[in-house]
Amino acid sequence: MFLVIGLLVSVFRGFFRARKIQPNGFRWRTFRNEMFFAVISLTVSATVIGYLMHLVTSKGWAVFNHAPASGWVVGLEYALYFLGFDTYFYWFHRLMHKEPIYSWVHKLHHYSVSPNVLTTLSVNPLESLINGGFVPLFITLFTVHQSTMALITPTNIIMGLYVHCGYEFFPRWWHKSWATKWFITATFHDQHHRYFNFNYGGYTTIWDFICGTVRPKFLADFEQLKARARRPLTPTAPLPQPE
């Protein structure tokens, strides 16, 4: 029994180790600081954004459609949100890299050069309000169904955690298929933290490709990472990192 458990743990650790984007990037000191900043940011932003949501709904500025909705209607509303937020995030994100806005708003988030899931919340409360403020704005401008809102909130959470997780789980063909190459990967956003002036997209790579802000070696690094994940690893085998 112990032998089986040990084997499973070894396989499990090897699976994640092979998919770690920056194998030597984790720092306990950074992680500790992120816990502190995450608590502050989450408390402030949740309170303010919660109040804004209550305000726009109680005042009648935002009204949800409670009528039965077909799947394609919900899909169109969700696509409008998805592409709308991606555009909003890209341009505000680029703006937040300009001084003095960077120092006032975004610098805290970039203390983590090798992100992890906690990095998602380790932001200046002002940045949380800028990014989180899109939802109250969106539902004020557009009347959407409750079913659409049920998709929007999980998307915010899942995408934020995934792109900061520090591990690449998407398959090797992801950036070779026209249908999937537009959707952001963890490697894409990880390189934004590591190289700073590239890969600004939040949900997709569309605006980065249009504006020429994709890191030139991104696709080569993604290929290298996926090739490494396909090789068998020994407990002491070194993990090459992208340049």
C-alpha cells in the first residue's frame, strides 16, 4: 500500500514538475508578501465592487433579463462580455505600465516575477477596482440574462487563477490550431511577469498580435516547455528554462 502511494506521489510530482514554467522561480519571501497584499486587496475590492453592484442594481441602472433564454442568446451575451473585457483589460493594462500610473497602481503586482495562484490577488486595491469595475459597467450598459451572469463570475476567477498558476497544462498543438491559438495560456501571461513589456492580454492574444506586443520568442518557449514535459524526468534531472 505504501509502495503504491509513494509511486503515485512520485508520478504526481513529476507531472507538475515537468510543467512548471519557471522551475526555479518560486520564492517563499515573495509568497509571504503576496499573502499579506492579497488579504488587503481582496477585502477592499470586494467591499467596493460589492457596493457598486448593489448600487447599480438597486438604482435600476442595471436590470437583468429574467425571461427564459436560449443557449445561443446566452452564448452571444457571454461572447460580448468576454471580448469586451479582453479589450478593456488590454488597453488599461498597457496604460498601467506607463509612469506614474505604474508606480501608483501596477508595480505591486509585478513584485512576483514568477507568478503563482496567489499572485492573482496580490495587487494594489486600485488595480482590483479598475479590473473588477468592468462588470458593473458592463451590466449597466447591456441588459443580460441571469444565466449569462452565472458564467461571467466563474470566468473571472478561473482565468485569473489559471494564468498566474505557474504551470502549463494546455497541449502542444494549442498555438498551432486556428481555433485555439487566440486564447491565452499560462505561459503567455507568465512571460508578461518575467519580461514585463510583452503579452498584455487578459483572456486572448488578439490585441497583442494586432498591436505587436507578443514577446518574439513566446511560441518557441512554449514549444520548448511542451517538449520538456514529454521527456521522462528523474528526481535529479535539471529542468531547462527558456532564455
